[in-house]
Amino acid sequence: MASVLVRHKVNNYDTWRPIFEADGERRKAGGCTGTHLFRNLDNPNEVIINLQWDSVENARKFVANPGLEEVMKNAGVVDQPDVYFLDDAGRTAS
């Protein structure tokens, strides 16, 4: 399993969230198996998304899809996202 960590700022979280959720079927069809959302406590319009994928190839294909840029624009993303492709290295007790 691969993960993609995305950090970006949005105009308004309450506007962004339903658009992100509405795009869930497209993510699922592309191989996304789940997401976990975070908000910066000091700036609630800065969002961090952890997306789990069935393969890193599908994750890379999804992120490179030109349609994603249009969805982000419509959702109010206001900066260039930071995107990290991650491999699970395990958990620790603390």
C-alpha cells in the first residue's frame, strides 16, 4: 500500500470540504482506498490530506491527471500543493 501526503491552502475550508468529498468516487475509481484529513490549528484553511492507494503507480497517475488541477481550482486551492509519495515504514509504541 502506498500513501500520498498533500498539503495546500484553501480560500475557505467549509467551501473546499464538500467539493473534496464529491470527488471521492473519482479517487476510488483510481485506486484510492481511504483518506484522512487534517487542518492546521493556527490556520484552519491549511489542509493536509493523507490518501491511501492500492499502488504507488495509481497514486502517481491520479496526481498527474490534468483533471485534478481543475477540481482543486474549483475547490478554492490557493497555492501550489506539496505532494509526497510515501511508503509505510511501520509504527512505534510512542
